[in-house]
Amino acid sequence: MTKEDLLQTYLKDPTFIEEGYLEEGEAENFSWNDKRRIPIVELLKIVIKGQSDGKGERTIIRLANQYLDNKL
């Protein structure tokens, strides 16, 4: 499964539609290089990329926290 496949799988969760992050059917067409910068999606991308690059859990958590710190 590619990084984009994993991202689309997560984005198909109804919560993304219910919370207004995506519209109905948008997850299937969402690409890794999408120009929109939706913070929750960017965070998912950090985690997926970290996992696929073989980074350790602590490193992924640190990267995620750095992203969140910059967003607050």
C-alpha cells in the first residue's frame, strides 16, 4: 500500500466529513501532493511518511509535536 493509499484510507473516515475537513467523496480523489494545507491532513501525512520511512515511534511523535507547536 502506498503512502497516498494509506492517506486516502484514513480520510474516508466519516469524521473528516462530519467535522467539515472534507466534502462527501473528496477522500477518494485526495492526493499526497494536494495544494490545500488542512492541518489534520498534514499531521496524518507526517505520521504516514515517518512510518513508511522506517522512523521510530519517538521520532514520529517528535515530528508531529514540532508541527503542532508551529500551528499553535
